[in-house]
Amino acid sequence: MALGFNLETRSGGDILPIVKWDAKAGDLIKQDRYQAGDGTWQKDEQELGLPLQVAMDLGNIEIGWLSFAAGAPDFQMVKAGEPLPAQPSPDHKQAFRVRIASNDLGLREFSHSAKTVLRAMDTLYNHYEAEAPANPGKVPVVTISGTERIKINSPQGELTFKVPQWSITSWIDRPAMMDGGATAPSQPAPEVAAAAVAPQPPAAAPAGSNLF
């Protein structure tokens, strides 16, 4: 069963740090917040190298609506399989939201509303549903190996986007952090973090073996 998106072309509480996908450039970017010397909160963004492996909580993926019209993200979501809520406003676009985790990234949130990325997630979720019955109590390890170029015809002409090339490569026991454990590792201010060694592609090993 697909996620139920319409793919035809036409708060309070703690907030998890995010990973986001640039559908134009094909970049996967982690975003962290840090407190500057003047006490204000700032954002630090760093591109993540591919290939990359994460545990993805597809069993609890949410679908619904997302708007940035107010400046901050406004999610109106339900768990996959529940009736999709009515569109709150014309500014709200169909979207998904899912938690991902690894030892390096900690627990983060990944969401998107671009139709090209929704289609890619729909395909991934179909694979999850096919394999989940044979892996009770486990979560899939998703390997993001690269990007795929997608061309879309629009009133503005042909547009090119990039979507993640990803697949389920193994299954692991559910990480404790997905149920209230640690979130992202503590981040220093960018001027300190910049001195860190750039991340390297994972060494050859069984998929998921180096996540936790």
C-alpha cells in the first residue's frame, strides 16, 4: 500500500534537529542550532557526503500537510494509514515527516513536500511494507547512495530536480534513541566545528553495522 499522496501535478515542545534534502542541487544537509556569544540562537548547516546509511523509522512515518507561509514550518500530520486531514490552507503542501538516526547524526527529523521527493519516498515505503512482516520489531537501514535527475514539464518549461537514490539494505533492532533516547550529538559553534575532519564515506561493512 502506498502512502496515499495525491501525486498529480497541479507548537510547542522540543524540536528535533533536522536533515533536509535540496531537490534542486541534490544535496543532503544537516542543520544544527547553536547559541552564539550574544545569547542568540543561530543555525549551522553542513552538507553530508554520500553514500550515507541511516536507520529510518518508516513504521511511524507521518503524512499530511506542510506550510512555511508563517516563516516557521507548520505541520498538520497523521500516521501513515490514517485518513489524510483536509488541506488547512492553499499554502499547505502534501508532505511526509520521518525520524532517522545514526551514531554520527543522532536522532533527527527528515521531511519534504516536493512531489519528486514524495514519489521517491512512496517507492521506498512500498519496499518497507513488503519486507516489514519478515522483520518484526526491527527498523530498516536505508542507504542513500547518490542522486537521480528527474525532468518535469511545467508552464515555465522543462525543470530538472534531483531525488535521493535510496534503498533498504538491511534491518536492525530498533535504536533506543528512537524512543526518547539521545538526539543529535552536541554541536559547537561553527568556528570550532570547522576544524573537524570532513566526514568520509563509510568503509565497506555489512549494511547498518556501523550505525550504533
